[in-house]
Amino acid sequence: MASADIGLIGLAVMGSNLALNIAEKGYAIAVHNRTASKIDDFMVVAKEQGLDGKVVPEADIKAFIQSVKRPRSIIIMVKAGKPVDEMIEQLLPMLEQGDAILECGNSLYTDSQRRYDYLKTKGIGYLGIGVSGGEEGARHGPAIMVGGPEQQWKNAQPILEAISAKFNGEPCCAYLGEGGAGHFVKTIHNGIEYGDMQMIAEVYGVMRDGLGMSPKQASDVFVEWNKGALNSYLIEITGHVLAAVEPKTGKPLVDLIVDKAGQKGTGVWSAIVAQQLGVPATAIEGAVAARSISSRKDERIAAEAVYGKIATGKASVSLADLEKALLAGKIVSYAQGFAVMAKASEENGWNLPLATIAKIWRAGCIIRSRFLDQMSAAYAKGGADNLLMVPDFVEIMKDANQSLRRVVSAAALGEFPMICLSASLAYFDSYRQARGTANLTQGQRDFFGAHGFELSDRPGEQHGTWPSTLGK
């Protein structure tokens, strides 16, 4: 007999924490895992937390499906890609018209769109749901980005809103559109996250190598910065990471961590889709490139032996400039990410609510920041194609870009790598330049490929009369 309000398959860390979150909010949840022992392990934890009374454990998948009230909402927390498709095929014969599969992993949004289209023909809903906040967010309140059929969203809405993070009492959960909209927004969220993290790392590099600061000294600065305009989750945890001490050696933990950054693909996807849409996202692209370079540790060691060690010493830059430079770079990264979402919304007919997206990112998610409230209000008013044209942010950037300029200049002269912040400055200067240099590019394209160009004093496509260079 159906007794559960919702079902969940996949009891790894994220799935287990989501299930506990749902049970804690008073909803009965059925749980299933391919390896039955994980169900037993989960029930031990649920009992320890006094939540076992809200959990229906089912090792048999048919019994699991039947234990969920109709119309069913079945969350699947399995590895992205082929495992998701395999799980969908396994579930299909057991589901009924109006039921829905809620896929809460980091899936490629085009896969989500394909699954949505496929299941729609069978009368089954597919909700591609972006969940941000990591393990802690899943347990205590993540930011939730939903895409798929609206009716199945409405069926699951009370539970999803209940388990989401709250900002001033508002749930950080929203329906963003059909098909792959939810996973697309999560992808761009992660791209912005990449940029944010890389810029913080670049500033830390100047503190460490240019200003000779210890990890504890740098930590103190980030703690202080978190009280001001840079207030955000990533700035907060940076303070904690830099302050951590490795217990066996008593040394700063960050000094012992190997400088090779991992990535799971979402940042790369965000950079690729930005290029496909023709929207510049240089901060995101730079962050992806920085992680790729970091992974080539052996090559970097060899290159240092050839070119010499980067000189360290006094950087001609102040902590105040570093703070404002980081703020300016952060604004550029968000501006680029939201511009990508605006273009994708137009291309896919999603009508993505940019103001709502900024609102649901105010708590729970990894990139939650103080100025998201300003962003949400700005997009709610409308009238700006780019965050850099929103009056509140124009005033910030007019001041902060000078600090960004000084920091990037000092980094170039001091030999401190700054892929992301320098890309942000170049984007800002390109964006604000009424007369750029693409006129020369267009002349070159017409010279070698007869691609044509426009002239400022007459309409229509024009061509130049170029000399032949063949055989010379």
C-alpha cells in the first residue's frame, strides 16, 4: 500500500542527505539502492537522527515504486550520463501516466532535454533538477533549479520548496522552464563558481608570493573581507581553508595540498555552450583553462626548470586594491554568466526568469553572495542587457575597475599568473569600447575569404579591391 510522499533511488552521500532532509521536513520518503546493504546503512543513520519513522526502505524496486503515492515523484541520484538513461529504462515499465522522474545530478542539459522529450511521448514527466550546496546543502537546504513539465513540478513543489535553503523566509527553489532549463542554469551556476574560485586563488597567489603573507595572515584578510562587499560563501570558506593546520605536521594545510585542481565537467560545459551561443564568457573560460594547466604538474615543473623560477617578493599592490579587484572580477563573472543564460533562454524559448535565478542563489548554493540581492532587484526592473549596465553596478565598476587595472598590471610585471582577473579586465575594456578593432578583422576576412563587411557611411554588404599575394 502506497504510504510515501516521494521516492528516492541512490543512497550515496548526496542522495542520503537529500532523503534525510525530506524526512526531517515531515514527508514520508521511500528509499531504494541497487546495493541493498546501503539501505541498511542509511536506516541506521536515519534512526540515529530520529527520522526512521518517516522512511520506507525497499530493497525490491517494484515494491519501492508501489510504496509511493500517485502521481509519483521519483528522485534518482545516480551518476550522470548512461547510468541515468539505464535507470529511466528500468523504471519506465513500473511507472504510470502522470508520474515523474526527478533527476537531481549534474547532467548535461542537452541530455535532460532529450530525456524530457522522450518521456513526454510516454506520458511520464522528467524534471531535470540542479541542486547546489554540496553535501551540507543537500542535508540542510540547497538551492534548487527545476526544469521540466510544469504539472509534475507542481506535484513536487511543496516538498522541493520545503527542503530548499531559505533567504529571509523565501525558498531558494524555483521552476525555470521546460526541458533542460534547470540543468542549464545549474551548469552556468557552476561556470560562475569556477570563475569565482579561480579569482580568489589568484588574489591568494599575490598575497603569498607578492606580499609574503602566511596562510594565517591571508586567512585574517579574507575573514575581514567577508564582512564587507565581498561577503559570500566562497570568501568565508577561503578564510577557513587558509587557517587550517595539518595535525601530523602542525603546518598550514594549504601549503601541503598539491596544486592540481580537479573538475567534473560542468565548468567545461558552461564554457562550451557560451561559445556555441556566441556570448563571451572569458572569466569562465579562463577558470577552466587554469584548472587544466594546474593538472599538468610535471610539465609546469619542467617549464620552471627551463625558464627559471617566477620571482617572488614585494608586489606593488595594496590589500585594498586586491579587495576591489576581486569584487570587480566577480561582477564581470556574474555578468557573463547571466548574459549566457539570457541568450540561451532566447534560443530555447525558456523565458528564464533572471531575477528569480538571482533570488534562489542568495542562500544554499556555492556562489551565494551579498550582491545577489542587488542583482535580483536590478533584473526585476528590467531594461539592462548586461549586469555591467545596471546603474548600481555601473557605480561599483567605475570605482573598482581602477583597482582591477592596478592589480592586473602588478601581476603582469611581478610574474604572478592571473588568467581570470586579467580576462575580466580585458572583457570590461572591450565591452565599454564603442569603437573596437574588429574593422581590421573584417578587412582581413574579406581579403582572404570574400566574407564582406559593412561601411559606416552606406548600407549593404561591401567588398574591398585587394591585391593578389599568390606566388609572392
